[in-house]
Amino acid sequence: MSSTAPFEFLEVNRRAVIDVLVASSVNEALGYLTSHHREAQVMGGGTCLMPQLQRGEIRPMRLVDVSHIGPMKRIAREEGALLIGGAVTFGRLEGCDVIREAAPLLYEAASSMGTPAIRRLATLAGNVAASIGNADGAVALVALGAEAEVTNLTGAQWLPVRSLFVQPGVSRINPSSEIVTAFRIPTLDEGQGYALVRAKPAVPWQRAPFVLGLVLTLDDPKVKVARASVAVGWAGGIPTRLEAVERAMVGLAIASEEPAGAFGAMVRDALVGSKAEISPALEMDIARLAPRAFRRAVERALQGPGVARA
């Protein structure tokens, strides 16, 4: 049974949230969204939504809380992948051994996000739907090549997470008619290494101004890069794959210090040469952090699959 929870009126530009439905199933949530077309919006943990409401950036009269839907809170392993419900919180990801062992890049992203109080509330789906460039979880998902299950009244479809970002603060997910119900993430294999690096934020619990996620696959002798996935995000941007950098890295030998510097230069040049607004200070951060990410990913690839390491 669902319940319509009483909700203290929240004045937003002379409009108020008058109702919150705590949904017990995806179908029930979609039904409520449909019956209150253009008045209702999905809510997970509310860590991004509530500040938007208070600032008057969005004006739904009704909210649909999907954080209690059982299937959307699951974490399960299937062959070669992890299935993670859209309502899974970062606190749960941080405390889950399965995530730490099979998707350590996502574990590191969860551990680095905000304060413990925020991690207890913020959901993985909310991190993606917010379309914020320097969101750790979203950058990690893009680097991992994750897919999102987006469900509406016509059914569910799996889409690459990277395809969901339109512009800062705007995603392709329509919160008035669609729900991100799950994510599918490839697990770490032999010969793969990972790294997540972040520029230091002005305040420890704030988002980092720049985040880079890297997944490297080494060739069979483990002497060269066979494949690479490079995702970056920065304040004022969206999580982005650097495909030109990925192609240039194939065949790169890992034996010396030179490849790390070359990778750093590739990332810096790709961003500075794009439409991204990269300040001189951020450019220096990128030049410093990207080589560190390369060295860390190579070291982990040589060590073999395992739990997230310090």
C-alpha cells in the first residue's frame, strides 16, 4: 500500500508543494505522475531537488517519493555486470562489499561525495538526473560505460548514462513522466585498472571543481594500453567522455614515466581546446591530476582485480 504523506507547505514563487506520494511500486509512481500531469515530479533523496524548490528553479505542486520502492533499492551481480537500483544511496554504495570488490571506481566516487548525512540521502539516479558536471557518481558511471534503465508508461529502455546529459542542470530524463529505475555497470576484469582523481574543493564537503575517472585495459603481456575510458566533469559542465584521448592512448607503453605525462597533456589539450571554460588554475589542476590518475590506474591493472585501494 502506498501512502500520501502530509507535507509542510513549501512556498516557491507563490506556489506550494501540497502533496507527497510515497510510492510502493514503479507502476504506482508512474500512475500518479500521469494523473497529475505537469504538476508532479519524481523525488529520490531530495538533496538536489529541495534546494531547487527553495530557490524557485522548479515548481511542482506534488512530489512522488520513489525511495521506498523495493526493486529500486537492490544491488545484484549478474554475469559480467552489476545491477544497482536507481534509489540506492551513496551511503549504501559506500558500505557495500560487492560494490567495493566489483566496481571499485564507483565505490571511490561514493566515498568522496559530500558529507555522511548527504550520502545517506542522495541517490545514484538523482546524481545523474541533476546533470551536474562535477558530480562524482555521474563521472564514475560514464567512465565505467554504465547504462541506465529509464522507465515510463510505455515501458523501460536501457540507455548509455553518457547520453542522458544535455547541458548543465538539464538531462534527457523527464522527471514528470520518467523514472531512472536501475543502472547496469560492467565489473572490473583482469588487466583493468581504475582511478578517480578530484581537484581540491574550496570547502571539504563541497563538490570538487574538477573530477576525472579513468578505466584502463592493458594488453595480454600487460605492457601497453589496449583500451581506455576517460570521463571528466567540471563545475559548469556535464560529465563528458574524451574519445579522442581514448583513441590516442591505445598502444601507449606503460614502462616509463613518459606515458603519464603524455596522458596529462592529452587531457589538458582536449579540454582547453574545447568549448569548456577552463581557468588557468583548473588547467594546472588537470596537468597535475591526470598523470596521477594514469599511474594509479596502471598500478591497479598490474595488481589485478580487487577491492578499492587507498
